[in-house]
Amino acid sequence: MSGTGRAGRARDLSYEAVMARRAEILRRSTGIDYESFRRGRFAFDYEAMMAHTGYSLEETLAIQAEANVGRTPLLELRNLTRLVRTAAPSGCGARIFIKDEAANPSGSFKVRRAALSVHEAARKGYPGVIAATSGNYGAAVASQAAARNLPCIIVQEVFDSRGVGQPEILEKTRACEAYGAEVVQLTVGPELFYVHLTLLEETGYFNASLYTPFSVSGIETLGYEVVQDTRRLTGRAPDVVVITHAGGGNVTGTARGLARAGATGTLVVGASVDLRGLHMASDRDFNRKSFTTGHTGFGVPFAVWPDRADVVYNAARPLRYLQRYVTVTQGEVFYITEALAQLEGLERGPAGNTSLAAAVALARELPEEAILVVQETEYTGAGKHPTAQLTFARANGIEIRRGDPAGNRPGSVIVIPEDIEQVRVTDVSLDELRRSYLRHAWQAAGGEIGPEDRAFFAADLRTSGAFVDETLAALAASR
């Protein structure tokens, strides 16, 4: 298969040829020369790449304010905190706050990352913007593109092979189209990145990827605002910030923003819905998950091999910043979604409520004077609502019942708790994720890993050089 590029030259559009042109397509579509940051086979200068955006935190805040992005309210969830304390040991039950990012244009924190990317596209004179995403980020890019009068294309995985789409994804399609974007809908499979690349090459549009430095830098303002708001309301920085973890950008950007605000003692906790056993690229499993993001199907793979993303070097590096990683079940998130609506009068979507479900369990471990912040909410809509998701789950043969969520089986059974005591977290071993990361690198390198890469791994994994050396030695001994 061949096509004609912008200069009229015939292009080989075979999968192999497009992938071979990947680095050049990405360089042209972002203005980032990723090769200039390379320091080894895997190592690159992460901080230099992040600084390459050229925007200070103050400039990013100003760009976002110009686009009516950010400065969202921090709300104390007093009723939910009171409920948590009824199930906590004496003297425990931290104060729970939530940063209401649903107040943003497009209704989620992702408009922070979109604002900087679309600003950069307009500043550099790109004719439009493209993003490959399942939804909330697509709506954010479309919203910002509309505000700057730029054409926008969103590439989405929407359907299984039967042409059936999950309600949450279809809701996000509607949102993208409402902002005037052209949405290219695909069935689940490996073609998403290929189509993304061919469209970038054909149109000359800016690549507003989730994983560029522009995108992740845009989220730093969220972490910064969380600290500023918490200090204003309580007189000090938060003790714990809980962040829904999917591809890692939310964790990375927020944690960097916390550090910029001087909150070096704040514990950074990532939370994902446990969807272990479901394969994200499986046609069968595609519609058997009731969450399209914020789950382990993204959270674990992107933690253990970040550069699987649609850029050369991923600016989202979750293991650099996570200090604890926990999972919750689908039923627990549905339960907390209803609790937030009925106790606090806040009807919000599922992604932010993943971290809220984890926060409810974590708050029971902490003293009453502790400050725990959930750093985002998202908008809800017909396809995002628990009713739509659970109805769709039943139509796909999944059993829905009330009881102990320990009985949850991803893709088979969703168990919704009967009381707040049944909302719990399960810890994921960060050291096991680090070992998995190093195993990927060791296999890719055929066991040949130099000192530059070893030093990079220690920084990228928030660990010691000794841990890296011991893990690599163990892998070599197991040959």
C-alpha cells in the first residue's frame, strides 16, 4: 500500500514502513529531537527533556488561566469523612479533600495537559492537532483546539469485532464531536498507533500525545495547586495525595507539582482498578471491563515499561514518583461513586472515584488530624454512569451482586460492597514492578547493560544502584 505525502512524494504505508519512519514522524509532529537526549541504550536525560518545553511553571499557569483551565476548587468531604470514622479505629479517620477537576473545560484534569500542547501547536504554526486516546484526553484536546480555532482529529479504539462499543467510550466520542473534532473510530487491536502515525504524516498536525513533555508539564500545575489550596484551607501541606494511575502521566505531573510547591514530605499514592486477567488488546476482553482507564491493564504495563508509548521517550515515569501503589475493585468504585453523590451531592465520573475509593480505605489507617487529598474528579455523563456500565456488564454475561468485594473476578463477577468497612485496598509491590522493568530491559539488551543505563535505571525506579545491580545479576544467573 502506498500514499502521497504533503510534498507529493509517494509513501509506503505498509505497517513495517510506517514504523520504520516512526522517529522522524514524531520529531516533525512535536518539534522534539529525542535523539539529542540519548545517553545510552536506554538512558536519556529526563530532566533536560522535560525542560525542553521551554515553559516555566508560572508561564504554564498563565497559559492555562488564559484558556480558563485550572484554579479548580478543593472541597472537604465532611460527610464522607464522618462515615469513614464510623468504621475506623478510635482516633483514626483522616480528613478527606478532593480537587474538583470536573470544573475545568471538558470536565477533567486532562485539559491541563491539553492546554499546553495545543498552545504549543498554535505557537509553532501547526495546521491542527491529533491525539490517540480512548476519551477524556481526546475531549480535552478537542476543547482546547476549539478555543484556539485549530482543526482536531481524535483517534479512538471504540469497538470490538462485532461493532459493539462500551458506553463510557461512546460517551467520550460524543464529547469529542461536541467540541468539533473529527473522530476516527477503530476496533481494538494494534492499529491505533499505526493510524495515528499515518495521520500525523499525512496532515502535518501537531502530536498532542499524552506522553510528551508538554502534556506532563501541564499536569504539574495540578500538584502545585493541591498544595497551595491545602495550605490555604488547613495551614499545611497534605500528608497523603492519592492519584488514579493509568499511563503514568497523572502520577508524574502531580508529583512533580507537589515537589515544586515544596511538599517534599507528602506521600504519593497511586491507585488503579484491579483488572488483572483481562488483556487490554483482546477482542473478547475489550467489553468485559467496566473501566476504560485507571486500571491495572494500563497501570502495570506503563509502570514496568514506560517507553511502550506513542513517543520515543515517555515523559510519564510513574516509578520515579510512586511511593505506594494500591488497587481497588470495580464494585468498590461503583459504591464510592454512589456515596459521593448521595453524601456530598457530587455526581462525578469513574476515573477520579478510583482514587477516592482507595482514599476511603487509606483514611481509616491515618489519624483524624491527617490531611488526605484526592487530586482529581471528572465529569460524568450517560455512558459513564454506573447504571450504564452495570447494564452493559450484565449484557456481556458478567454477574453483578452485593457482598464482600473480595469475591470480585474481573470479566466475570462485580461485587458491590454492602457497607463502608468492605472498601479496602490491596498493595502492589513496587519492588516487584521494579524487577519487572529491569527484566524487560535485560531481555531487550540481551543481557548487555552498561553503566550509563544502570545509573539511569536507579533514578527511573526510585531505587539504589545496588538494587539494580543485584536484580540484573540475578537475571544473568537464571540464564
